[in-house]
Amino acid sequence: MTVTPHGDEARPGDGLVRAGGIVFIVGAVATLVTMAPLFLHTDPFPSYAWAVCMLMGVGFAVSAAGVLRSAAAQRRAARASQS
């Protein structure tokens, strides 16, 4: 017997994946904006702008944590249905 949540139900980890995606997109946009002066031969942005680019990695890590949390919840539900 397979336990399948309804399409409109939030599953464990969904919020983390969604938040991680948003943080990743912010970091990706910051990376594009920060790299633009290098190609346009203008003055580079200060170092804090480069630090914002690290949000790409943070967003990826948050999303990965959400995927792992979702997988763990599915594993627990599968074990509970077998018992």
C-alpha cells in the first residue's frame, strides 16, 4: 500500500526546498550583477556584493536539507505502512 499525499497538502521539507530555491535565485542574480562590471570594463562592486553571491551555495544547501527531510519522512511513512 502506497501512501500518497494529496496535491494540495504540504509535505515535510517542501518549505525548505521552496525557501532554498528563492535564496539560490537571489544569489544567482547577485552573481550576474557582480560579474557584469568585469565584462563591461567598469569599476567592480565592493566585497560585500561578492559575499551576497555566496547565497547560491546557501540556497542549494537549504534545498538539499529539504529534500533529505522529505525523503526521511517518506521512508518513515513506508516503514509505518509495512507494520
